[in-house]
Amino acid sequence: MDIEPAPCRCLLCQPATPDESQWDPRDRAIATNVRDHGWHIMGVTGDDTPDWAYSIGMWHTHGGYDICMTGLPVENAMALVAKIAVQVREGRALGAEKRRLNVIEGYEVATRPVHQSWYPAMFGAGLDFFQTPPWPMLQAVWPDRQGRFPWEQGADPERQDQQPFLWLARNEHPDSVWVSSSLTL
């Protein structure tokens, strides 16, 4: 693992309201999944952006990164995030700037650290659960059909806008639907 250890400050570790019945129903559901399975998968259907999904709780359970995927139908993104979470549970730790096999059949995915400027717009349920920005999050980036990633020369230009470059500060991101959308900070 290549992140600095930091104490988890999630609702389970340092509850602001010890009586869980007083928590928001969404937070109770997330906490239950984190306790029972080690993580919760949050799917987001974008209004004017592609869908995305992310894990909540892997930092709490495994002391490492949570993971997100963008630009795929929400059900697919959630399934792939869950697949990566299972790999982590089975001992395949996540790392930044790595390539990972056995997520999408026949292709690698690349992992990049998410810049904190994206958290308020994209990971609100996680912020509520962890009670701190940012917690360690990686973006799993998928390639085009030729195996090229969006930042690589020759990548399919029609696919490039489906995945934001979350490792860049939002105000430094190239013009795209992700920065001109209704996502709020």
C-alpha cells in the first residue's frame, strides 16, 4: 500500500451521534454494508454527465483506498467497483499509478489518485460517512477498445469525455462535460 496511514474518522469509528437510530437512513445503510461486507457501493446517475460509482468504507475496513469508476452505465460501474473491492479483500491491494488486470475482461484498468477538488461534487455520501475530506480514493480508468487510455495518443476521441481526469484539480481540467455540468461544489 502506498498511502500514509491515517486514522479513520468515519461514523463507525468516531460517531458524532452514537445512537445510530438518529443517523440519516442513507448513513445507516452505508454503515450496515461497511460492517457486514467491508464496503458500500454508491451508484450515481448523472443528469448531464455520464454515470459513476464509488466504494465507501474500504479505507475503514482495509486501511487503503476506496475506488471509483466513471463513464459507464451505473450498474456496470457499480459491478466493476465491487469486483475491485473483492480483489482487495482477497489480498490485491490498490495502488496509485498502477495497471490492474482481471477487472474488465481482456483489458487493463489504470488507477489514478482523485484530487480533493472533486470530492464535494462527486462523493457526497462518502464525505458524510467519513466526516472528513478527503479520504484516500483512486479512479479506475478504463481504456478504449484498442486498449488506449484517454490521455494516450490515439485514444478514441468519442470516449475521452466519458471519464474525467479526476487526478487533476477541477479548475485545471480540460473543458468537458464534467466541468461544465451541473455538478456543484
